[in-house]
Amino acid sequence: MNAQKRHEIFARLQAENPHPTTELNWSTPFELLAAVLLSAQATDVGVNKATAKLYPVANTPEAIIELGIDGLKQHIKTIGLFNTKAENLMKTCHLLVNQHGGEVPNTRQALEALPGVGRKTANVILNTAFGQPTIAVDTHIFRVSNRTGIAKGKDVVEVEQKLLRHVPSAFKQDAHHWLILHGRYTCIARKPRCGSCIIEDLCDYKEKTELA
């Protein structure tokens, strides 16, 4: 795919949704970090239901530590893998208090040193909470990037590197959210909704569906 096509793809995605953001509910970097940690193998809707109960009670590392592991589990038990997630979140809270003054760090190295935080989660925090032009690649973005031809790669790191190289700088800040939303609602896994896709004519995918 050439640079002109990529520019047009992101221009259309921007025109349709000028200010995209995560579907997780958050108001501070810590709330976003906690929500992302809870979101693995869970839906954003499910995480939002849990955090709607948790955050009025505890929405800082100090408050979650005070709540205790059992209290934390009670608030997030509706989410899959809640035992492991509670342990990771509690360890993260202790590290944030002990090493970062209770604040979420804004560097990749410091974020990836937190329990349960890998490259993808760090990218989400850096991009969404701190406005850095990173692109976190999840299953949706991996699929959309390969299918459309925007950035083909064998694994998420290769796709991320190609996206960072090829996405026009004017669109880089919001590229993560445009691609994830496109993959979640239009370019879905089993039967992509090509007939209602605003970039269908620019896409390299050969097995398009729902076209008139």
C-alpha cells in the first residue's frame, strides 16, 4: 500500500470520528492503568461495570492498598481472571506508592516494570493518558492492519513498527483508537462488514463481504 492510500484511509477515519478515545471509563492516569489491567480477556463494558463500583470507593493506589486484596476482589469479581488481576493490581499499587510517589510513570521502561504491564498496556497508557504518539497493537489492530494492507506483519511488534513508520504524523496520535474501533465494529474477525466500510475501496482485502 502506498503513502497516498494510507493518508486517505486515516483522513476518512478522522472525518467520521474526529476525536476517538478508549471505550474504558477513566478520569486519571491511574484509573486508566487499572482499567487496562482489568481488561485482559474481558470486555470494556464488563470492566466499566466493575470500575463504576470500585472507583467511588478506591481510585488511587493508596486507597486500593487500604481496601485490601479481599476488598478489591469483591469489587472486581464479575471480571474474568479476577484473582490474578487483583494480585497484579495490588502489587502495582505498592510499586507506584513506593517508587513513584503514587503517580503513574510516563516512560515505557517504568510502566513495563509494573506487574501485569506489557508492551501493549504501556503503549495504551503512554498514548491515551499522556498523549504520546504510540500505537498499541491488539488483536483488532493486528487484523485490520494486515487485512487492509496498512501495515502487514507476522506479529504484533512488526505491525506496531510498521504502523509507526507508515502512519502519517498528523494521524499518529489517534491511529490506535481509529484502528481498534474499526476492527471492533466494522472489520470484524469472521465476517467483516465491507458493505458499510468507509475505506472499502482503499482496502487490499481480497475476500470482501456484503458488497452490492
